[in-house]
Amino acid sequence: MRYFTDWALPQLEMLIDESEAPLEVWTTLDLDMQRAADEAIRKNAPGNAQGALVSLDRDGSVRAMVGGKDYVASIYNRATQATRQPGSAFKLFVYLAALEAGHKLDDTVVDEPVTINGWSPRNNSGRNSGPVSLRTAFAYSLNTIAAKLGQEVGFATVASMARRFGITTPINTQPAMVLGTSNVRLIDMTRAFASVGQKGVAVTPYGITRVTANGAVIYQHEVDTSHVLVAPYVAAQMTDLLQTAVAAGSGRAAQIGRPVAGKTGTTTSNKDGWFIGFSSGLTTGVWMGRDDAKVVPGLQGGTAPARAFAAFMTKAVAKRPVEQFETQVTLPEWQLEPEDNAYYTPDNGMFVDEDGNPLPVDQQPRSDGTEEQTAPDERLDQDWIDRMTGGAPPAPSGPTRTQPPPRDDRRQPQPAERVPPRDNPDGF
């Protein structure tokens, strides 16, 4: 709760004039949801990592906020202050731009090798699957398709879409930006997803509903629903894609027994894990990682963050009526009609350099966050190297059915951000 009050109460200076009278402040926080959020982060964040969560109601009211595992140990609010790379969660803006430009969910796009200005993105699986639908490309987070869509609509257009939906941090317009290379805040990303859930109407987070002095109301929050970000049909199609990602794609661990739409995000070498989604009018974003941006072994958006989302949302929406989305979830064709050997599961994420290309094996980070300089044959067999660098996949030992990649793509590392000291909570 202290993370929330540290964020909300300083806003009083902008909401009311100075008053010498005692003030009474009403906030949006739901204590039951806050307890559930604290528990979800505490129980699901890896032991060597931090976690953050923010949950917005349909009008933008903040119902729960967790800025870290332990406020006493660190007052740094990772939900509102930290800026981290969002990975594939940023593809929300790529696909919004593509849908607004006229693409349809069943449009056929070709998953094939692509090079843009010297940058050659690869899929997490290390393979290409030829013609697929836009729905399939999003559900299985195909990097090549995101790159092609970004090039088609324009990388500046994707950046503009992100800013339109409330991303306040700088966004680069290099091709690799489609994979989430620009640092963002959790509360901003959650706000963007909430706006999609509200059929394209802008959602603005707020924490104070009313302020009184000597019994007189001196401030009353008013929700503005007049700012339309995208046409309702674009938001509906985006919600359809987000449903598919939870029902059959990388976000399956976020299922809660009622309609959920959301997206995972994972950064290079498991440094950050994200899950952001909405259900029954409530939008919740979860981030996990280390403050020093070192590797967290096993951390992916579809694992601990998605589980924390499910643990929190199960309790948070329990007393709310089940709400169906305008579009019913449609499974991608690989789920409906699996093809043998369309995908194989890699042993680990692909390590990439600042340009999105595979790192040499002797420069790849170890699971403890350090870099090992031993010769490749001392650490890895050639089979693993081939898969991680996009070489020929191993021959299957027998007939297999299609298995979608269980986690998001990986992309470029960024320098670790500076964590403000405890006596400097504003980060300056």
C-alpha cells in the first residue's frame, strides 16, 4: 500500500490549491485487491528477482499497486518509476498500427527470413514456417512477421501508436524497435492494454477520487471518456489477437477460467518477464526482473509473471460478473490443424546483440549473469549451437505434432538502469 500512497498523494499539489485546513483524501485503492497483489508478487517472483504489479479498473482507477517485494527494503517503485524493455508485449503497438492500416486477422503473411537495413530478426524457434495468418503470427510471437509489419506501416508509425496509447518514455525508430527495445514503464504499458480493453477509448490512471476540507468537497475526479485512440473495430480485432495469445499461445499460464486477453514479454537472456492482460473490466500488468538487469534463470513472460497475473486476477474478479468479449476467441490454424514438425522447442532463448543478431557462443551470458569466454566445444554441443544461431534444426527422433513455442522471442540487451537510493524515491 505504501507504494501506492507514495505515487498518489504527491499528486495533491496539482489537484488542489494550498489549504491550511485538515484534508480528507479518498483513493481508488481496493484493500482486498491490494492484499491479493502483494501475495501474488511475493509468491511468484523468483527469489533473486524483483516484481511489480499495477491493476486498473475500466475507468483508470488504480485498484492495486505493488512496486517491489518489500517496501521496507526498497521504496523504489518499479510499477511507476522503473523503465525496462518490454519484449514482445510491445508488439501490441505493431499490430494496432497494422490493423489500423487495413490488415485483417485472417490475412496471410509469410514467415520467412527477412533483412531490413542490415538487421535480420529470427524467431525464437529458429525456424520459419511459410504462409501463416496474422492471428497465428501474433499468438506465437513470430519476430519476422512483426518486422515485416513494422517495415510496411513504418517504424515511426509504430512509435506514434505507442505514444498515442500513453507510452511516455522515448521510443527509437530503428527496425528492431518492433521487438520492444525501448524502455517503458509498467503503468504506461498497463494503461495501453486497458485502452484496448475499453474499445479504443483512452484510459488514464488515477488514484485520488475526492478531497474534502472541513467537510466541503474541494476536488472531485471526473473520468474523461471522450478521447478515442483507435476505431472500435481495430480495438476489437486487437482483443481477438490478445485472446488467442492466452488461449493457445505464449500466455496460457494466465488463464483464469473466464475470458482473458493479454500478452507476454521476455527480454534477452531472461532479464525481464512481462504479462499484461485484461478480464471483466480489470487490466493488470506484471513485471519481474532484477534491478541491475542481470539474468534471471528461467524467467519468461509466460512463466512467473503470467502465474502472478492469474493468481491475482482469480481473486480480483471473483465477485465480478463474467464478461464476454465482442469477438469470441478463434484458435490459430496450427492449433486447429496441426502440421507435423512445424515447430520444435529450443533449449534456451536466443542471445542477440544490439542489432538483434545472434551473439557468438563464447559471448553468450551464463545463467548466473556472467559471461564465459571458454571455447564453444567446452560448453555446448554443436546441435545446441545450430539451433541457437538459426542453423539446421535437429532431426526429430520420431513423428511429432505441432508444438507452438512456449515463450516469447528474445531481443537486444540494454545497459542496466540506475536504481535510485532509498532516500531518493523520485529517481532524480
